[in-house]
Amino acid sequence: MPNFYISTPIYYVNAAPHIGHAYTTIVADTIKRIRRMLGDDAYLTTGSDEHGQKVERSAAAAGLEPQQFTDRVSEAFRAEWDELGLECDFFRRTSDPRHALAVRKIFERCLANGAVYKGTYTGKYHLGDEAFVTDEEAASADLEMITTVTEENYFFRLSAFQEKLLELYESQPEFVQPDARRNEVMAFVRAGLNDLSISRSTLRWGIPLPNDPEHVFYVWFDALTTYMSAIGYGEHDGPGSDYERLWPIDVHLVGKEIVRFHAVYWPAFLMAAGLPLPKQVWAHGWLIFQGGKMSKTKGNIVRALPIKRVVGVDGLRYYLLREIVFGQDGNFSHEALTVRYNADLANGIGNLASRTSSMLARYCGGKVPEAVRGTDSGGLPPLATLCIGEAIELYRKFAFSKALEKIWSLLARTDKYIVEHKPWELARADDSDSRFQLEATLYNTAEALRIACVLLAPVIPAGAQRIWELLGQPGAVAEQRLDRLQWGGLAPGTAVGAQAAVYPRLDVAKSVESMEDLEAEALEEQARLMGASAPQALEIDTPEIEIGDFAKVDLRVGVVRAADRVKKSRKLLQLSVDIGEAEPRTILSGIGEKYGPDEMVGRRIAVVANLKPRKMMGQLSQGMLIAATLEDGEPHLADFPAEAPIGARLG
Ligand code: MSP
């Protein structure tokens, strides 16, 4: 049996699972199910990305050690995939010691091949992305995320791989898909590649380098390697191992924002280590909710479990695969989801299934009849044959939405065929021709339903299994082969079942309300998970300072006299702040998502008055406001009552 190995990204543990993560994992699970039903021995790997500064910070905010914190959140991801019925064969955590074996092994191979060196680097560093960024990138990023860092790093000689990478994309156009992403990646590589910093000495929460344990591996060299460590690389990777069987991987499924890491860095690391390259990196689009990609800071997050509890796993899977064109961005809406569920699942296949079984019970004694030759089959057999071929082809190309459209056109034709032949009238007529036509109509209907059911099993596994059983079919529909599916497989005489609605119809308004209520509960649950309500034992690990050091900071009470938004920046406000000097100061502050300009005017706030002026978005900022980032991820200003004297020194 051929092997098929597919991955999802490993998810960061500084956010609880949301529907964006579920989307990739559901698609990966669907692809795995399709490959199984095409005869492959298919495996899916996923996991959690646990190292780095952001996680260290989130753990501290939760009052936990990084390991405790990551244990908790990574378990939440695992539990989520279980509850959604996603069949992940491997779940690799980057904090697993077995993972470190693989990271070190690849690093040592890169080192031995001269692809790694030690150097010093000073650059603009993005705290959110944990990466050095170009001046251009820094200029367009949120300012408070950018800082300057100088440190000794191990570097990967990415610049040496430009030609080889271009050759790879040229000779294997399917390596990066869809084509638009491939073009982007090629343009990026053609523009020239900088060497890549792959270690940090300022960070403790990571895997130490084997040759220099003062350094830990930095994000991508560590994270990408899970695809190999999950199947035993570095641990059991000899003959007969999972690694030997499954590497190179068939598809890395990723969101479009991380295609570069997978399609540029990762193959370069593997080339340097002399290891086989993945066969494909497939980048999908984003689920957009309330106008943007979901993010913790924006708070526009939807979770999968509240949806599952109302429309079931199938309702969620079907919506994501049918409504969103795979590869493109798509809007998420609870209402559209419920409307789709009703139209296609409840009124579509669900209704056809109950109609078929009740007609078989009523007119044929609950048994599949025979389709007598010469009766009108309404063109269903050739249409079904065509549909099988097309759906498989589209599934292979990950064109899920189109494949589902094809299958629904078979279902629509079947519904029409029933209406045209009116089995209820045929049953009343007392002649043998009508009887033959009645039986043929019900045979053809049931057979079309069986074919649709098998084709749909990878997308709506729960309902497909119920319909399978309703049609009296033995075993699991998931064990059927898509590529062996043929018209005529339903055996006359098979006893069919009777069953309550496979997909009960839902009231749209009520369902949306239930999902939103459950969502609010899930949010609280998530806050508990992330430890937001447990800041008790916050350990402070910054070095102690002398009082004289503190005295160097000139902290003042200031009052905001005027406030405006800075053009092209979501976060930045330009404030005119009076700190008791002759002229008010101009201060730029990244609080604009939390505070509007109107709320700022008249507010008394704490200002660092002797900070070296900094240029931000072309403006000089002459100070800094003091704020705490609370568990909601938003800045909360330290402020004073109206009677606080302007210019008073804090300390
Ligand atoms: N840890 C890195 C990946 C390392 S892979 C070696 C990471 N993690 S993440 O938690 O931010 O997850 C990113 C992935 O989650 C995206 O690439 C995508 O697969 C999925 N999605 C997260 N939000 C999403 C949407 N709003 N829409 C669609 N997918 C989204 O990046």
C-alpha cells in the first residue's frame, strides 16, 4: 500500500485553539480520509509550537513555569482535535525531549556541511514575530513591537541556497501550491536571501545547541523539524521505522502567512543537511471574521467547539469545505453556516436519505428492490459515474468546494428524478409496468444516495456512516474505496433501516444565538486555560537595580491636551502632553486600539519624560506613556485623578 504523509503547522501555545487552527486541521483530516479511501496508508501529523519568548511571557503572566503552561495549552489542542473527531496520528510537541534529538541531528549535519556559522547581528527585531526584520518591514509594523537587538547568533547560510531553491521551484512546479503562492515565493527568493539567525543566547526556554549550550534554537529551525521528529527522526530512524516509511512528506498544509518558512527555509535546511525534501507545500487562505484575520489582540475570534455543539462536526466541516474556496480567503459567519447546513445537509442529503428509506419501507417492505432493465433511470447511472470520476479528480487537487458542488448536482438530479416519477402515484397504480417503474425508481434513488454517501464520507464522516447503515451496508463507509466505486453496487434484497433525520433542520436565529452563547462560555474557559485569572505567583526575574538607577528615569504626571490618530497606523495615537514645561510634548503611543483620541483628552497619565526622542512613522516622539498589558492583551494606562498636579515627579 502506498504511504501518504500530511502535516498541519504546529500551533503556538500562546493562544487557545480557535476555528482558524481547526480549519487547517479539518482540511488535513479530510485529505487524509480521501487518501485512505483511495487506498493509501495515510498519516497526519500535528502538534504544538512551545518555545520562545512569547510563550515564556504568557507562562509568566499565568504564574506558571513554561513547561506547566505548555502542558496545559498543548493538551487543550489535543482535546480539541479529539472532540472534533480529527484523526491525528502523530502529535509532536517541541518541548518533547525526543524532538530535541531531531533538531540537534539536523543542526549537526548542517554544521558539518559548513552551512552554519557564528556571527554577530544587530538589527531591528519584531517582538511579536520573534524575528529580525528589514528596515522596510519595521517601518510598516506596529512600533511598540520593534526594538533593536545586538547579539551573537548562529547563522544558517540561507544566501548560499538561492540558486538551488530556484531550481527546485522550476523543476517541480507542484512544490509550492497554489501557483500564486509559488510566484510569490519565487519572487522573494529571486530578490536575494539573507542568512538566517537560528539561535538565541538571550532566551532560556528552548533547545540548547549541542555545540554551544549557552544558545538555544530559535523558532523556525526548531519548529519545522517536528515534521520529522514526529515520525522518529533522530530517535528511531533506521530501517523499518516510521521515518523511513513516511519521509519525505507528501504535503505540508499551511496558512499563507507561513508559506515562506516552509517553502524557503525548510527545504534549504534539508538541502544543507543532505536530507530528502518535502514533496509539496500547500498554502491556504484565511478565515476572515468581522473584517479581519482572527487574532487574540483584535478579539475577533471564533472557536470551533461552540459551533460543533450546535451543528455537529459535519455541519462545521461541510461549511468550511463547501463555502470557502480552498486556497482563498473566506468570510466566516455563524448565520451563513447555519443556512448552509439547512439547505445542503438537512434539506439536501438528509432529506433524500429519509425520503428514500421511508419509501423503501412503505413500498418495498424495507428491502432494496431490483431495477428492471428497460425502465427509466433518469440518466442517473452515467451521471453518477461521471460524478465519481470528477469528484475524485477534484479531491486530488484539493478543490473541495467544486467536488461538493458536483456531488450535490447528483443529489439534485436524484431529487428531480423522484419528483418526475412520483413513486407515490406509481404505488397506487395496479399494473406491472408501474410496479417495475416504482422499483426501478427506488433502486436508482437508493443507489445514487449510496454513491453520494461514499463520496462524501471524507467530508461529513458522521452523517455518511449513518446513511451507510440506513442503506443496510455493512462495516464502515470510510473503508470503502472511492476509486472502486461503481454504479450497481447496491445489492437487491438488502434490508434497509429506518432512522430519525440524519441532519435535523435548525432554526437559524436560535442556532446562531446558541453558538454565540456557547462562544461566550468558551471565552471564559479559555481565559482560565491561559491562566489569565491566576496572576498570583508572578515571578519577576529582571535584575535588581540600585535606587540611583531608578532615579535616572524621570517619571511625571502629564495631562493630554490633544489627541489624534496617526495616519496608516491602527495602534498609534499622536498626543500633545503637558508635563508642566513651557511647551507640551508630542508623544506617539501604541494605545489606539484600546483608547480613542476623545477618551484621551483631559486624561492624566504617567510619562517617561527623559527618554531619548524616537522617530516613529516619520514623527519624533518625545516621551512614553506607561501602561500595563493585561490578560486581554490590551494596554491599560496608568492614570491619575484630576487633582494630581501636572508635572509632579513619580518615585
Ligand atoms: N507555530 C507556527 C507554525 C510552525 S509550523 C512548523 C504558527 N502557529 S499558529 O498557531 O500561529 O498557527 C498558524 C496556522 O493556523 C496558520 O498557518 C493556519 O494554518 C492556521 N490559522 C490560524 N488562523 C487562521 C485563520 N484565521 N484562517 C485560516 N487559518 C488560520 O504559525
